[in-house]
Amino acid sequence: MDTATVQLPDGRFEIGKTFTFEAGHRLPGLPPEHKCSRQHGHSYTVEVILTATTLQAPGFVTDFADLDPVKQFLDRTLDHHNLPDVLPIEPTSELLAQYLAGWFLQHVEPTIHGNLVAVRVRETGRSWAQFTVDRP
């Protein structure tokens, strides 16, 4: 098989990187009988998804190491904290995904190649929420 004759299609490249942290929270906006209105914790997983139409040498959307500020922020600000004490939002997975997308757009995206597509937050292995960035 001659691999040199493969035509490369047009399209977009996407990458993702997953981070984890442990935190507690409660959702006081829920009725008192709802289990999530009581204090509890999760092993959170956060995934950032980036896209680009062109690649940086040697062929990256962005170097995965350039996403280290996300891990540093999660470790410093959220890990082993009670989320209502450290966040200006109700700590639902949906709002946490939106907040982290906003933080990424402000603090990381200006320094890297590639654009944020979405942030996905998992509280458990079976449930997730995603915030997708609207681009003009």
C-alpha cells in the first residue's frame, strides 16, 4: 500500500484534556428534601475541548503542556474546597462548566493556539454537563 498517495481532507482538528479534583458542595436552591440540598462531595472530572483549522509545528492544535494552567487553577482554587465558599455561582455542573469556560477564555486561550469548543464537567462516571462556547 502506497501511503504517500492518501489525500488529506479539509476539516477541523479537536483535542481534549481531562483534569480531576475533589470538592464538596450543596445546592441550597433545591427543596430541603432533595438529597443535593445537603452537603456532599464529588470526584469531579473536567474536560476541555479545543479546536483549530491549522496546526502548530510539529502538528499540534496546542501542546497539551500549555493547558497546565487549568490544572493549577483547579488544584489551587477548587480542589478539597467547599465550592459555594470559593465560587460566585451556584455550583451545579452546568454552571461550573460555564464558569470554567469563562475562566479558560480569559486566562488560557489568549496564550495558546486553538480555540475552546467546550468544557465538560462530570460529578460521577454516569452524569455530565457541558458548556459549549458560541463563536461569532
